[in-house]
Amino acid sequence: MFQKTNAYFLLILAILFTAVVLVFPPKPQFDYDFEQFFPQDNADLEFYELYKNKFENDNDYLLIALENPKGGLLDKNFLDQALLIQNEINSIEGVDTVISILNFEKPIIGVFGMRWEKVFKWETENDRQKSKLEMEAFRSQLISKDGKSLLFWIKNKQNISKEEGDELYLQIRSVFDKSDLSPRAVAGKIQAQGDFIQLMQKEFGLFFGLSILLILLMLFLIFRSFWAVWIPVVTLLIGVSWAFAFMLYFGKSLDVMSVMQPTIFLIVGLSALVHFITHLKTKIDLGFNQQNAIAEVFKDLFVPVGLTFLTTSLGFISLYFTTIPALKSFGITTGTGVFIIFIVCILVAPGLLHLVKIKGKNVTVQLKSERALRLLFSWILKRRKTVLITFLAISILSIWAGSTIHVNGFLLDNLPSNHPIQNDLDYFDEQFGGSNPLELYLEVGEKAGSLLDYEVLQEIEKVEAKLQELLDTASLISPLTLVKSLNQAQNQGSSKAFVFPSRGQFQRMNRFLDRDLGDFGIRVLADNNKIGRISSRIPDYGTLKMNAIRSQLNEFVKAEIDPKLLKVSWTGTAYLIDLGHQSVTSQMAKGLGFAFLIVGIIAGVLFRSWRISFILLIPNIIPLIWMLGLMYVLGVEFKLTTAILFTVAFGIAVDDSIHFMTRLRFELAKGISLVYAIKRTFLETGKAIILTSVILVSGFGLLIFSQFGVTHFTGLLIGASLIFALFADLFLLPLLLLPMKQVWEEKSKRLKQKIT
């Protein structure tokens, strides 16, 4: 198959397909939708979909804080200009409502019925001073806590698409560009999506370019030959173009997880090509004919290298067994892309190698590296007890450390703490009570007819009081807000009357209770007032703290709220994201279970022994355990984007063990003793394992410099796990194999009989 004629034929096929990709290039599309991190096939998600149909999305809004750069908030010129900006934004297609202190009105019930009066007036100095007292009631809501900025709450069209959101945000920004005022801070879905994608595009190109430079450097340092540099680079570029063409032709958009894919494809492919070229150079240095050497190397390494690509690919594909769409998509596309890289290596590299003249060199360097490995092998055998105790002790400590790590994810924890988006979110958390949506679903119990029954409202008041205690926020909107507003209206709009009314006051407002809070821009009642919501904005406290808050509220509701009057349950986008983070244990167990099963089957097919399958798993479970210890030391918490890395790390780390075991199988087939076979395997594969580990660690190390949390931790944790895997394969695996002497001798005899 890899003789010169066949290799040229395969190369021509690859060139033709590459030409098709170049002539009909797929159009890359970048997308970011954090809803892709919601757990699917989940009752809470199904409930939220129904909830949205009754009310609305809880995240279709944009927050803009506006500060006067030339003076205080009560400056008339600033307020006039701010109102003009608000009105212009309100007129943009796609904007549903704009609410601010500038247009906020309160109801007043008089002799002639209900009328609406502006809360804030600023035409004269006297107006501004009178309104100043009213504004105090809106601190941390429509006015910043420090009194220096006001808030525009812009509710956009429901279920807005990415393209529509980008266009809408550009139009809103253009309104500010034409004025002398600039936002102090901005936060919202349509803004975050656009900024995320700009950062993704920047990092995608950056890491692709850095990966190419790294490959050039590594190949030059390893081989010092021009042909050994350009042939792998051309092969890998073709492979990457095929992998992304496959994704894009099938309509896959590039997302936040795609930033690391070019590096993964290039580095995994490079490690395989280094195996091929290292063995090829060794044969040519020993005097083998070039054409025969190429054919023999690719024939001998086809199975072991193919198996390493298979396990790496399956490590990613195992993410399909999670319930998170973003992880499913990343796993399938990356796993498929890895296997495409292998196909390209087989189609392209042999033909290119036949095109060049490869000269043999002095084998002194080869002998030096073998001498170093021989000394290392002897050292390991002499200190086997020390080695085993060391591995056991570190593993026990890592398991203990890992058991103390909490699950704690954040809505935008992919961003660095100093990123402008994060800085704006911090500002809203500090000055306006937060930007993260909070939603609770309310439903009447069997003894009540409406959420506006007085007894039910009393129960809602208890729930809100507990929420305010737990969340340290006063900004809650619910059916109770409607009743408090009406009580205020009955008292000539006095802010002191914005409280839960007495039963007598409540009876006087009955004729107004059919009015929803539509005038305030948010719907809080539905289905003839039988269902409703409590809505708020809070800081992004993280999964750990929010789980504690939810548990405390659930316990309070169970103990203090009569279920026959009121039923309360959590929902919303933030709640679903937290559910996804909470599921990391089951997500990780599913992925690792699949990966362990596949590797076990591969080992079983190769060696026909469950004992050998078990031994193969041990040195590859060790890196995962040590990774737990590293997470503890670095203070890295469990979340979706770190938990799934265990499966990916296992799929990549097991490659070296498969190389080792495949070579050992070949040595045993010669009929030599187990100890000598292990030694020969150690010496033959040791250099290639070290080289490929250095390449993989260097490649994944690039990702540490990413601004995206998921990419950063992928580089950090997988790079570390590969170092741990190298130690396990060189120090631990040979020692685990030594007690298997009798089993190996029986296997060796059977293998020898088959060969002869």
C-alpha cells in the first residue's frame, strides 16, 4: 500500500480533494450562544420553554449605565441629552421598551380614576430638588448606588437571532456615537455575543498562527532537515483544511470551543508524523533503502498510530454522552477532525517522502539517547519499591485533594477578570444590584383562585422577604409589586406607601387589580392570574453560592409557605446554566466510562486478556487522579469546562501506552523473555514517547495564553496530564508488567505459533 506507486496515487487523490476545497471554500461562521450550555433532555429546560411562552425570555435585554462626564446627574443639559438618546433608541426597530428614571411613571388614584405621573422632573431647579427625594427610592435600580449614573433598561425583541442582535447593538451604539455622551458600562446578551465573537475570531487566528510557528520550531530542533520540516507542515495544513471543511460544509458554526481546535488538530497530527519520521530516519541511518524504509515504517506503524488516533478521537467523541449541546458538538467535530488528520497523514505523507532524497546520518545521537534510556530503565528496576510507593502516595493525596474541590461555575467565567465585559458586569453588580437574571415561578395552590388573593399575596410577601435577606437586594418585580404600586397610587404617589397594604386598603383597590405591570415593561401574571413570576437582577454569585441560596429558600418555602395557597419553583437561564455545572460528576462519569470501555476493548482485541486491559488502564488513570491534585493546588474548581477535560485528557494520554504495549507485543512475538521484551520496548519507544509528549505539551501549552477560560484550562490541565502520563508510562507501566510473566509467556507462545 505504501510502495512508491501506490503512495503517489494516494497523494494525487488528496491533492484533488484539496483542490475542491480551495475552489469551493466553505464560509466560516462564528457564533456564541450560551444557551448551548443548557442541559438537554431535562425537565427543568422543558419547564423553562413553557415558562417563556407564558412570559418572556429572561435575558432579552440590554443594560446601559450613563454618567455625566461634565458634572452631576442633575445637570439639565445632561438629562435633556440623555432623554433624546433614550427616545432615539426606543424608535429603533427591534427595541420593545426602554425604561429609565427619565420616563418612569407612577400611578396616582384620584377622584377621576387613575392617572400616571412622571417620577422625575428636571425642567427647573425647583423640579430637580423635589424629584431628588423621589429618586432615592430608585437607588440601585434606575439610579446607581453612588448617585453618579442612571440606567437604561432596553428590552429587545424576544428570541432575537445572532445577526439581528448584532445589527441592533450597532444601531444603539451609533446613537451614542452621534452624541457627546458615552456609556459608562454596558451589559446584555446582544452585546456579549458580539464581543465574544470578536475575541473568538482574534484568538482563532492567533492560535492557528502560533501553532504553525511552534511546529516549524519543533521540527527544526528535532530533525534539523529541510524535508523533515516542510513535509509535516504541508501534510498538517492539508489535514486542518479538510477537518474544518468537513465541519463547515455540514453547517457547523465556529464557537468558543472552536478556538482550540486548530491547535489540537495540528499538535495531535504532528505527534504522529514525528513517530513516522523518527522511525524512518532510524532505518535510513542504519542503511535501509529509502523506498523500502518508507513502505515498511508506514506498514509497521499504521496500526499503533491508527489506534492512538482512534483513542484520541473517541476521547473527544465521548463528550457526546453529555447532555450539553455545546460539548456534544465540540466532541463530535473535534473527534471527527482528529481522525481526518490521520487519514490525511496516511494519504499525503508517504507520497511526499518518496519525492525527496533522504540521506542517512551518523547514529551517535541515536546511541546517546538509547544509552540514557538504558540507564533510566536500570534505575527504575533497582528502585521499583520507591517508584511504586511514590506513585501511590501522590495518588492518595490527589484523591483526597480532589474530594474537597467544589463545583462552581459562572455565567461568563470564560472571560478573564480584567476583560472590559467583566469590568462592566462588575460595575452593574456594585452599582445596580447586578445584571444576572433571576426568575421564580409562582402558581396558585388548590385553595386559592388567583395570585392576587390577599392570603396568597401574604405568602408571596414572605417569599420576597426571604429572598431579600438571602440576596441582599430590594429590586424584585412580582404580582406583589403591582399591589404595592396600587397602594402607593391610593396614597397620592407617596414613596412611603409602596408597601403591602392592609386588608382594608387592599379591598379599596379591587377594581384596579386587573391591570398588569405592562406599563412597567414586564409581565408578571398570566392564565387569569393563576400563574406569575418573581423577577430580579442579581450579581453572578456562581453555582456554589446560588445552590446554597436556592436550598435555603426551598427549605423556607417548605416550612413556612402553605402549598395549598402558593407553589414556588426556580427557573430561568442562570438556573439552567447552574444545573449544567452541577451535572459535572455525571457528565464526567459517562465520558470516562465510555473511554475506559473503548480502551479496554482495544487492549482485549490486541492481547486477548482482561488482565492486560486492566494494567493498561492504571497508568492512564494516574494522570487523571494527579490532575485532581493539581486543580486543588491551583484553586481550579469543577465546572463543565474543566470536568470534561478528564475524558479528553484520557483519550490523548493513552496514546503512549498503546505505542508501548503494541511494541511489547511485537517483541514478545519474537519469543524473547518478558523482562528483555520490556527493556527492548522501553529503549525502542522511549525516545518517540518523550518527543511526542514534549510536542503535545508544548502545543497545548500555547492555549494557556488564551483569554477564554475554557481554552486556558484546556491547555493548562491537559498539558499537565500529558506530563503525568509520560511519567506513568516510563516509570510505572514497566513495573506493572513485570509480575505478568506467566501470562505473557503463554501469550508469547500463542503469538509465535500464529506467526510461524
